[in-house]
Amino acid sequence: MSRSVRNDETWIAEIDGISVGTITVNERADEGLWSPGELADAVVIHYMIVDLRFAGHNIGTALLSHAADLARARHRSWVRLDAWTTNHALHEYYRRAGFTLARIAGPEATGPSRALFERPTASWVPTAATAEPPGLKPKLHA
């Protein structure tokens, strides 16, 4: 995590000076999850967290849109992530956010987060055009 912060790969969403969420976006993944070819054309989401006091206020949507903006700026065609394999509620969240389950990583991936989700970068409207709820416009900064 500290490497991601040092490398400006971690962003914090704030509303009125209150930290409401965080996301880390880079081009790396744990061994055995995505192939080198899949990583070469993607950004990878890690550690997306939303303060539960702000659940339902589209903070996650804003964070995911920011990841898509980063993918677009880096000329990457995909936004990819891995999720805890047994957390089916989280899988449904990502499906509702437009991701599809690519696969469950095989036995070469040793961690618990082996459910691999992806979404084409082109499927997002750039953040500037995304409607935000009035009064809840997260400010993202590294």
C-alpha cells in the first residue's frame, strides 16, 4: 500500500473536506491473476473503499469512473479488478457497475481474491459528463 501512495496511484474522494472513499489504480496485479497481455491493455483497481456513512451516494461510481478516466488517459482499453472469491454481494455490486466476470483464477493464484472482473474503458462516459447528486461531488486527489 505504501508503494502505491508513494507512486501517486492512490486517490482519496472528499466531500466538504471529509474523506469518503479511496481507490488505488495501477498496472499491476498479484501473480497468476491476469496474463501479461491482459495487463498490458488495462488499469487495475485495488483497495476501493467507501465510508459506509456515505453508502448510496455514488461514491463508488465516482471512484470507478476515475479509474476509467485514468485508463483512457493511458490509452488502456480495459479496467480490471479482482474481488474476494466468496463475496457474492461484492460480485453483484461490480456487475451492477457494468463489470463482467471474466473468470475465477486458477490454482496458480493463491490469494482469496480470485474472481476477475473487467469493463471496457469505452463503456464509460468521461467523468466530466457524469451526473453527480447535488451537494455530493467527490473531489479526487492523489
